[in-house]
Amino acid sequence: MDLAYPPEAEAFRTHIGNWLRDNLPDGWGQADFDMSDQARASFNVDWPKKLFEGGWICASWPQEYGGKGLSTMQSVVLNEEFAKMGAPMRGDFFGDTLVGPTILQWGTEEQKREFLPGILRGEIKWCQGFSEPEAGSDLASLQCKARLDGDEWLINGQKVWTTGANGADYVFLLARTDPDVSRHAGISYLLVPMDQPGVEVRPIEQVDGSGEFSEVFFTDAKCGRDQVVGGVNNGWKVAMTTLGFERGTSATTSHRRFELELDAIIEEARANGKLTDPMIRQRLAQAHTKVQIMRINGLRSLTARLNQKKDPGVAALSATNKMFWSEYHREVMELWTHIAGVQALVLDGSHDPASSNPSRRRGKAGYPVNEMQAAFFFSRSETIWGGTAEIQRNIVGERILGLPKEPKPPAR
């Protein structure tokens, strides 16, 4: 790696740091910082407004569409400073990071004028309607259908594991618009209002009581015929762009949450005496090594992007990255249960100062998990969503290593 942060990037870093210190609540980030439910609710309303006023929401977007037009290095520094302060960076992840950039790349001028201002101001909440009961990692097998009826699309089908559906204003979804062509060719990418007859949201309660996932059922739900992004039957290409945004952001900061979490696990091992166990120490050292691999791989990817080099190794990293971090997180959370012992089974989240974190997953009062317990439960799903580890291995084998494709089951 030959990455060096230029002086102007460091000056920009100082500017961002000063803004964060001026705008975050007093005591933010300190060990004894706490936030009442009322203060948290107020913060969650006020913070997106402050981000918008500061120009930090979608700051990498072109200025003509409301962004700051930040360079790649400025965007990296912005991510790093927000991550260092533990400050929420987005008004709405699905809007700011997924559908917004997708509309920028593929949308019509009318779609940009209609949707981008609301995303920038944090006024529109989005959810992603990709996965279905029979179409998860094999997304091209989706069965949700859209039929053009005059000036409207009529949508019928089901989506599942839809994060944030119970509070979303819009869903960007994939629907089959031509059943008579190959399965990749007959899919369209639609922008559909959620608050309408024909859209039913059923939350899926998780073991810790949180309900951020939902099933969504569409029965003649409607959207305008002009709310197709990238053209009719071109949804597969558009969706791959969206997934690229999901998997390709924050190269130098994605490791940080694992680093902070591992520090907390090490402190727990030190506090309860498990740090003297040579097997525990070895496993903690292995975990530290993997987090540093994530950090270095992020720097390597950023270097290649800045230098506009086609590095085959970086392409391989991109293909293996999701598999690597998701399996790491599942392993390290299992290690935490060994370190915490029976205490890992005690529900003490109602007294956990970390529960004041506005961005944490919120469970129910009758099942008050703490931060580590919530992370353990969520780690069980991370090797599944965004492409299962098994599918990721197929991709690496076939596209990176050039191995023969997996044989298909015989037709029934």
C-alpha cells in the first residue's frame, strides 16, 4: 500500500471533528454517558436535521443534486471521523446509501427531482424489497410480479426479511415484469409507496424481542408506470448496482465496530480472570489478527481505487469480504459467550449504560438484552443476509478461482 493522506484531507478532518464536537450532546462518547428515552427520541428527530444543515447527508453526491461533491479521500475522512466519534452518519441507510445513489446513476431527471431532496432532508424512509421466501441468495428466482395496468403497475407477491418495513414510506423492490424471458432479463426495479391499500407488513419478532425484520405482502399494490428505475426489464443490472453500494462503502471504517467490540470482550476477559487462560488468549489473538486483516484490506482497496488500478487481488478481496467478516463475527460472539460464562445468559440490558446508544437494536422491555447479547443474536443472521456464506464460496470458486460451476439439480 502506498496510501498517504494529503494535507488538505487532514485539514478537512479537523473541520469535521470540530463540527461533531459542537453538535453532539455534551458528554457523547464518554464512558459514563447516558441518555433517557425522551432524550433519545429527541436526538433521533434532531440529528438528521443537523446533518442536513451541515451538508453531511449524502455529502459525496454532486452539488447539483444537493451534495457537497466530496472527493473519494474527503468521503473516506468523513466516514472515519464519524466512526471515531460513534456518531450516526445517516438519516436513513437505505435511502442515503442504497436507493439514493442508485437513482443518481440510473434514474430519470423526474425521479431525481421527486426523490432525492426528501432523501437529503431525511424526510423519506425506505426499505429494500429484494428477498422472498424462495428467493434469497438466488435472487433471480423471485416470483413477486408487476403488471402494467394503464398508467400504474399492479404488484402482487411477498417479500421477507425486509428491514424497517414497518416504518418505511417507500420500498424499492424487484418484481418480475416479463415471465416469458430468461429469469434475469424479466425483472424491473420499482419505487413503491408503502402507505396504501394492498400493502401488509407483518413484523418478524426476533429472539431478543426486536422486530426490525418484516414480511411484506402485496395485493394489487400500485405505483406509477414512470417509477421504474433504469427501464423496464433492466432491474437485474440496477439491483447489482444497489448491492455494490451496500457492499462497497466505508473501506477504512468497516472494521471499526469489530475493533471496539473486541476491545470490550478483552476487557471482560481481564475483569473475570479469563484472560489468563492460554486458550482464551490464543483465540483473542486470532480475533485481533482478523480485525487487522479487515483494516489492511480496506486500505488496500482504497489505494487501488485512488490510483485507478485494476488489482486482481482487490477483486478477490471484494468477493470474499462479506464472507470473511460475517464468519468472523459469528466466531467472536461465540468466544464472548465462553468468556462471559453464565453471565451471558443473564438479561441485564435494562441497566446497561450502552443501551442509551440511539443506533442500537431495541428489544422489548420483557427481554432486556445488553449490547453483547444483541450482537450475539444478530451475528447469527449475518452469514445469511446479503448472500449466504455458501453462495459466497460458490462465487469465489467460479468467478475468482475459475472452478467449474456447481452442477444444477435435474429438472423435475
